[in-house]
Amino acid sequence: MKKEIAVSFGRKVAEKRKEKGWLQGDLAKFSGLSKTYVGNLERGETNVALEKVYLCAYVLECPVQDLLPCDEEIFESIQERSE
């Protein structure tokens, strides 16, 4: 489940970044994160600290919830694992 959350978050960050017409390097520059970290984040290869979630939302000028997976998505994953 942890991986699914990271992948979903990364996908949504990438979508918001592309909506702004930015490259990964632009997001890195505006956020103070490294370009490598941004790439890893967008591919769901890293667990993101809550502070970074808020930083991404701030820099991308969107509500935090726009970057998070929907509850149903995660709840289904939890339910499947508990069966």
C-alpha cells in the first residue's frame, strides 16, 4: 500500500507540474529540492515526508488534497489486503 500511495502522489505532482508547463528541473528550482529527488518522487520511488507534500502543494499552487490519492483508492487497497 505504501508504494501505491507514493506512485499516486508522484503521478499527481507530475500532472500539476506539466499543467504549469514546467520541467522537473523547474519544480526542483522553485522548491529547493534536487532534480533527482523530484524524479524519484514523481516515479513513486521515495516515501515523501509530510513537509514535502505541503511544499509541493505550495510551489504548485494547489491544495494538498489535489496531490493525494483519493480515499476510495487507498481504502480498496487496504480491504483487499485484509481479505
